Amino acid sequence: MSKKRDEIEEEEKKIIQPSVAMHRGFMMDSGKSKLEHPRRELWKWLFSYLVGYKWKFLSFLILLLIGTLITSVSPIISAGIIDYGIVAKDGFYIISMSTIYFSLLLFMAITTYLAMYGMGKISQKITFKIRNDLFYKLQDMSLSYFDKRSSGDIMSITTNDVNQLNQLVGGQFVSIISSIVGLVLTIFIMFFLNPYLALLSLIIFPIFFFFTYLFRKVAMGLFKESRKTIGSVTSSIQENIAGAKVVQAYGQEKKASTEFDKANLANYNAMLKIRKFMATIFPLISLVTTVLTAGILLAGGFAVLGNVSIFGITVTVGVLSAFISILSQFFRPFMTLMQIQEMIASALAASDRIYKLLEEKGEIPDIENPKRLENVVGEIRFDSVNFGYTLENGQKMNLKSDSPQIETKVTRISDQSELAGLADNPMMKQMMKRAMDFMKALPEPYSSYMVKNVMLMPQNVRQKLFMSLMGQDPSEAPKLIDTILAEFNYAVPDTENANIHPELQTSFKRTKSKTRKEEPPLIPALPPEAILQMSKFLEKNLKSKPTLQSSSSEMGEGSGMMGGGMPQMSPQSMLRMLATVKIEKEVYNQIPKIVREALDEEKKIIQHEQSKGYVLKNMDLDIPPGKTMAIVGETGAGKTTITKLISRFYDVNDGEITLDNIDIREISKKDLRNLIGLVPQDAFLFTGTIKENLLYAFENPTPEEEKKMVEVSKFLGLHNFIEALHKKYDTKLKENASNISIGQRQLIAFARALITDPKILILDEATSSVDPYTETLIQDALDKARKGRTTIIIAHRLSTIKNADNIIVLSADKKGIIEQGTHESLIELNGKYKRLLEMQHRDIEFKN
Amino acid sequence: MFSTQDKERQKFQINNERFYKASVDSVKFNSLYMPLVYVVIGFMIIITFFLGGIWFIEGKMTLNVIITLISYIASLGFPLMMLGQIMLIYVQADAALTRVREILDSAPEIEDSSEAIHMNSAKGEIIFENVSFGYTSEHRILKDVSFKIPEGKKLAILGTTGSGKSTIINLIPRFYEVNEGSIKIDGIDIRNYVLKDLRRNIGLVSQETYLFNKSIADNIAYGKEDSKYEEIVEAAKIAELHDFIMSLPKGYDSIVGERGTRLSGGQKQRLSIARALIVKPRILIFDDSTSSVDVETEFKIQEALMSIMKETTTIIITQRISTIRNADLILILDRGRVVGLGNHEELIESNVLYTQIFETLYQKQKSKGGEYIE
């Protein structure tokens, strides 16, 4: 829990220094990175939090303005006191005006205090709300969100970014307002006092602006560098401390030190540069201010001495004195103004990240009217399930985004524009247009038939058609079409072919599910000239640079080459396309070697991407109610995936999973999960008492539920262990539950799941070994628990497996079930299962 | 899973509120400071006006003095405000300094004595003599443990959780100092060896693997920086990791922990085995480190290891029957004490506890499980 403490300390530190914002402003995070959302949207979002406090905020703002006004006006008063009081030797004037001056000051103090306090409070409230919203949202997030991000990232958003906003709305906002208003008022006052001197003073503006510009440009770069270096330092420390045991075990302390030293030195240098810069620029500014002051003194001084009146106004001592005071303070608001840009930029960056998180899709939402479950029997079925993690929920995998792949929706396409609209790559559009034109040029009935059905055809049919028809004369095409279609047992209706062979199908069936795609469709074959032209271009590109550029800005001279107005296409996407397209052997041999190698490489990558995509392919599974199914298979074969799918932490990409014959997508998640008791591999227990952990499912556990807890503990053989502890059920668990053994942790997780009396029990056996005694306990517990429940076990222990009603063996290569049956039947199969068992028996045979 | 989102939200809200209240308090304080400074300065100015004015009228003071004073006072504003901040920063710095000093001032508990001997090529004989040890001063994990492993022999350690198995393993590379008794390698107390040499001769494969965010090759070669590529591959082959590595798009240069290179528990363990092997240590220690590896792979690893392990002293914490049976020496621990020592045949005859344990393990493996099929 020390982490939490440090966080809070850190946060407190940041809060306590809103006025140091001025200094810290220099260090703020403001990369010039682009925002993901338009600024207006972000501001709108930020302001939405302000809505409830509109009036309060305004009133505080007014107070602040009053305070600023008074501060700005005070030089006038003091000028007056000097001129009309002291110089004029009017004692009464001095006293009375001084009193007024002081009381005004007091008044200003009070208003400013109230304003700052009030606005500070509001900003805290806003931060509070934002934090709440963030947390709320995080609770709602789907597993896939957390899978993709490190907890560090998420933590950073909820702490650092929220703090950033906190600073902005709190201290920084106040200083911005008072600076701007103060500055404007001061300028007016200067002119009021003496326009001549004021004009003179304003010469300083361009100089100040210049400094601002210089500062921004240089400092930002330096700060960016220092952020990078400090990041390396931190991670170097972190890695080597976390892995201290390894470092020591291999005697690599020196190496670790050297690594750190390098990072430290780099950071030192970066910081040094910053300091040097600061050390140069601030005195410089000071110098300028002083020179200006001297100039004013010069001009004003002579005016006073000579009693010269300029523009009809004389310069008095008081005025001069006022100017001097003003000037000495002049730069401060300027400094603040300098940082406004950065402050806003970093605040926007922070809000951007927060907003992004808040916008994320939550868990798969329940459908509108989920079906209710009654008398659940617990029969689970998988039907032609396809699933892969890298794919978005319910979507299919795309290759790299700039690959010219057509998303084929299985809809009827009636006109050219729709078809062309499908392709999001201009080149594909071209090709599709050509294809369309071709089809339209066909004689009837081929023309309308083709147009209607081309997208409905199975992928291979279409491909073959395109390949053969490319470059052909449309009038000759029908024969070809007939031949090819006949190959696949299709025919165009109302043609000779169809009449002669009535058995041929004429329409293309729509497939079952909504977005059923077969393999990612390959592009219809390219004409050889195109292929060769592209290869030439790639060759040139590859020879000049070792790797292909992926940005289309590299196109340069290439674009003109593609006769026929092939539009801009980056080398990378061109390569990708060539790798996906079928290339005839003769054409292939003409492609330069260097390009061929690149193509092979690309094909490998595609394969890798594709194979990584799916974890389960076309899987069917039947789990009868009340029975136990054991899942076995090597790492990555999909065992845990199945359990996640059943609990609907992910939705299948294809096919369906049913519970009692109802598609689980039609049931509310809460209902579904209430039925499921999950005991994961590494059970996560909270730092709370054992009791709190066991009763986690219940908000305010009733005495009956507490009794149930004890019952379940006894049932599982956990009770005795708990009773033996000093504080029994009230024993507090440390972080990661390190004060109890792994076996006991598992039992507690088990009990926790069983308390809810789930109809479906999912158990992901932990692989870490426990001592035989605890193992027996867990085993017995499992045997007892699975009676009467549909149980799914990802099994590692032979005993578990042997007693299962059904065993399935998964394979990562085949992405599905390779063997299935009872223990005995699988042994007879003489397959992988038997092999795995034999491994063990070899162990046992040693005994005899 | 338990759909307790609302409960968590409530908890969070409470904590958040507390934080809010604390922040508001500090805002209050801060808002006070700046106006206060202004008031103080304002006060000083009117005093100047007042007294200065009187003295001027009386002719005792000149105007320039007054004006100068006022300028000075006005410019005091900024420094005064900074002073307040400095106070705060000082307090924090003070606390930070305490923490930093704590670390800097702590002396390393285990370091080389001035007469430390170099261990050039260890033979690998390990002796524990009446060793007692506890992580905390009150509680002894190991009590009077004594045993001897001749060089090149294999020791299997058995015992329940918490009996001290992992502790023994932590003591040999001198990660901790024994409280009583001594550990000797090749007849010399390990405290007399140069620490780095000692550890270089010991290859430790722990239960939980820690890998660095570097390439696979760098991780395997971690203990031996000048390893040649062939050595790395050799180690990977023995650990049955080579094929897997070659299936990755970047092969040995794949960065561990980079997205897309998900190493499973088993792969991590195998990597740490390769890492230990490349150093070609004289003493190899396995802390139940094939628990995440499936039986098939473990078998292959063991076979490969057997060829190297001929001259290596090996200590292995395990529950696999075959390993135990083949060990030259078996050590049984119960609650920190040695309750059995000998090889399988000796123990079967003489040690009742061993027979019981062995029988249990055998039964488990045969019919009730306890071994891993995956």
C-alpha cells in the first residue's frame, strides 16, 4: 500500500503549490503532439463540469477582478500621496489618503482571498467529479481494454492528468486572469498618469514579446529532452530494483550501475542545459527592465526638473515614483502570460487523455430487451465459433490499414456507385470501376446477373472469374463465364448452359450470420503489366532505402509511372497488395529478385498476423447440464479463451454460444454472470479480511449469508485452516495475500465462487505447485463442488481429468478441438492425449 | 465477475471525498498567503508615507529617500511571496532528504570482507553445518540444518510449503547471512569468498521469473555479456526454447515484454533456465522451476540437462517422482528441520516419513493426480 501513500503525497505536493505554478509552469508537460479531439469539444467538456457552479464562479471572478483593479489602481493613489501630500506638505492629505489606501488594500486582500479560496474550492470539486467519473467508467470497461493497456498508463491518466487539470482550474486560472486584467489595467493607468512616459514604457513590449518567443522555442525543446531523460532514469532504476535478485544472482551489479550512470548523466546534461538557459534569460530580462527604468527616469527626471509639460501634463515626482514601481513589477504578469500557451496546451493534452478514456466503449453492452432466464438447467453449446483477440469485438480482422482490401458486405449491389464506394482505396476504386464497366458491357442476361451477384459469389469463384476475364473482350466473355461457373456448379439462369444442366445452381446463397466473411478476400488478380510496373517501382524504392517507407509522401516520382492514372499509393501498401494478390508463375519470374524477397517477407508477416488473429476457429462444443468437462491443451491453445467467452468478457466473432438454447448475447450480462462461478488461475484477493473476501459478492452480507460462508468453508475443508489462524475470519490479508500460502488462496477463491451457488462452475487450475496436502484438499473440494453443476475445468491434474465426464484436447495449431471423449476413449485413440499421459507414466515406471 | 462495480464505486467515492476535503484545506491556506503579503507591503508603504511625510515636512528627510524606499518596498512583493513557497518546499525537501539519507546511509549487509578469496573454478561441494536462519529476528525458518552434497551430485529437496526449501536456496548464493552455523563450498565458508565469484558459479532458476525489457538474446546472455551467438542458441536449445524463438518474426532480437511477443509462463521459465545455463555454473539450483512447463517439454529439458549436469552439483526443489528417485541425495524438511537425508533406497527402508510422502506423491501421480498434464 505504500504506492498509494506516495501517490497521495505526490498529489498533495502538487495541490499545495498553486502559486508556484508560475515556476512549475516551465516544467509542465506540453508536447506539441496533436490532440485526438477537437479543442472545442474538449473545452465544452471541461465547461460542462462548471455548469453547476456558474453563478458562484462568476461572483468569485468578479471579486477577483475587483481585487486586481484595486491593485492596479494603487500606484495612482501613492503617486497622489506623494505629490499632493508630501510635496505639497499637506499632512492631513497624507494621513487621510494613506488611510484610504490602506483600507482599500485590506479590502482587496479580503476579496482576493475569498476569490482564490472560492475558485480553488470549485476547482477541487471539479477535479473530484472528474475523478469519480473516471473511476466509474473504469469499472465499466471491458477486459479487452485492460488487456491492451498497462496499468501504469491508466494510473497515469487518473493521477497525473487529473492533477494537471486541477492545477489549471485552480491556481493557474487565477494567475492568468489576474495577470491579463492587471496588465491591461496597468497600461491604462500608465497612460492616465502620463501618456508620454507610458508610450516610452511600451517600447518594452516588443522586446518582451521577443523574449517570450525565444523562451518558448528554446525552453520547450529542452524540457522535452529532460522529460525523456528523466524517464530513462526512472525506468532504469525501476527495472534494476525490481529485478534486484536477478541482478545480484548474475553479479551484474556493475552493469546495472553503468546503465544507470549513463542515463543519469544524460539527464544531468539535459537539466544543465535548462539551467544555463534560465540563467541567461532571466538576468537578460532584468537588464532590459532596468535599462527601461533608467530611460524613464532620464526622460521623466528631466521633465520634472525642467517642469516641462508635455501634452499638457507635467511630470511630477509622484508619477515618476509610480512608474518606477510599476515597471519593477512589469515583467511578472508577462511571465505568466508567456506560459499561458503552455498551460493551456498541457491542460488540453490532459483533458484529451481523460476524455478519451471516458469515451471508450465500455463492456459489450447488453441488448435492448434481454431475455430473462428461468429454471436454468445449465447446458452450454458452442456453434461454429470463430474468435480472435486482436480483432475488435464482433469485427473481423483487417490487415494493415492501408492495404487495399475490400470489405465485402453481403448485400446486394445494384449499382456502380455502391460498389465503388466499398473500396476505400482509390486504386481499388479504379479497378472496381473497370470491373463494373466490363460487366455492364456484357450481353444480357450475363450483364445484370453479374452485376447482381458478383459480390455474393464465393471468393474463389469471383477470383477466378476476374482473372480470366481481365483483358478479354466483353462479347467473348459469356463462354468463359459459363465454363468457369460450371466448374463450381453454377450457371447463369436463362442461358443455354442453365437449360442443359438444370442441376447447376443459379443463385448464390446468403450466408448465415451478418458479417460472415470467408478468408480476407484477395483482390481480383491484377493484370501482369500492373504487377510488373509496381515491382519496378518497388525495386527502385528498395534499392535506395533498406526498408520501405510507409508514408505516402515518399511517392515522389513514382506516381507518374502508373499509366492509367493509378493514384497515390505508398510503397508499403503496394507491397502489401502484391503479396496478397495471386501472381502467375511467368509473371512472378519476371519480378526482380529484391522485390521477390520483399514479397516473401511480407507474405510471412501476413501469415503471422492472420494466424495470430484467430484463437478458435469453427469450434463446436456441447456441454450437457450438470456434467464436468475438462479442457486440456498446450499454452495458448485457447483454454482460458473459452471460459472468457462463456462469461461474455468477449463476444465471438462468428457463430454463437448458447445457454439452454438461448444465445448468450440475448441475456443480460449480470444474469449470465450470476450463474457462473469463476475460480481463476491466480485468484485476486483484496487487502481486507478473509471474511470480506469470501463475502465479496454481497454488498451488505446478512447473517444468513455469513452462515453460508462458514458452511461453504467447511464444505471445502477451508474452515479448519481459518479457525487455526489468530484472528480467524477477521484475519487481514496483505497485499497479494502474501501471508497465506498459494493453496489456501486457491481455496478461498474457490469458496468465494461457491457461496453464490452458481449453476455453472468454471475453474482455471493454477499451475503453480502446492504441497500434496493442500492439493488433496483442493481436489476433494473440487469433487464435492462439481456435483450437480455444469463444470468446466481447465485441467492440469490427472485426477481432475480422469473424473471428468468429457475431455477436450485443444490445439493451438489447429485452433480448436483435436480430440474429445472420456479418458478411456481418448487413450484408445492413441493420439496426443495418450502421448501426454505416457509422459507421466514414464515417470511412474521408475518406481518398479 | 461478481458485478460489484457499484460497491467499488462507493468505496472510491469515499476516498475521493476525503482527498477533496484535504485539498480544500490547503487551498484555503494558500489563498490566504498572497493577499497577506500585499497587505503587509501596503502597510509598510503607508508607514513610509506617514513617517516619511512628517519628516519631509519637518525637513528632516529628503524626497528621494522616500521615493527610493517606496520602490524598494514595492519590489519586496515578489520575494516575499516566494519566501512562502520556499518554506513549503523546504519542508518537503526535508522529508525527502530523510528518505534519501536512509537509503544512502544504509550499509550493505552483505559484502566482501577484506580477505575475501577468489573462487576460480569451484568443484561444487556444498556443506551446511548447523545452519539456523530466519528472515526476521524472532522467527527461525531453518533450525539446525546440516547436510553435505558432494561435488557433481544431485540433491532433491522435499517438504511442505513453508518448510524452508526456498530459504535454503536463497542462502547458498549468500542473499542472506545465516544466523548460526555456516555454509561451506569446497570446504571454505561462503562468507570468505568474493561475492561476485560465488554467485558467478551458481546458476539459479527461481520459481518466478524476472526478465528485463531487452531482447531475448540479451536476456539469455544476461550473466555473460560476451556470449557468442552460438552460446546463446545452445543454451536456448537445451532449454527447449529455440524452436519457439525461431517462430517469432524477430527471433532472438524480439524484445521481451513488447506487445505481440507474449511469453507464457512456461516460456519465461525456459528462458530463465537458458539464462542460468549460459554461465555454465558449477552449481545449479532449480526452485521448482518447471512448474509452468508441460510434461513433454520438461522431459526434454531434463534429458538435455542430464548431459551437462554430469559435473554440476544440482539442487532441485521438486515433487516429481522421477526426479526424486534419481537424485543422489534427498533432503526432507519439515518446519525448518531436517527430518530425512539419504538416497531413495536408504530412505525407503529407514524413513517412515519419506515412505509416506513418496507413497502420496506416487498415488497422486498415478491416480489422483498431482502431476501436470499440461
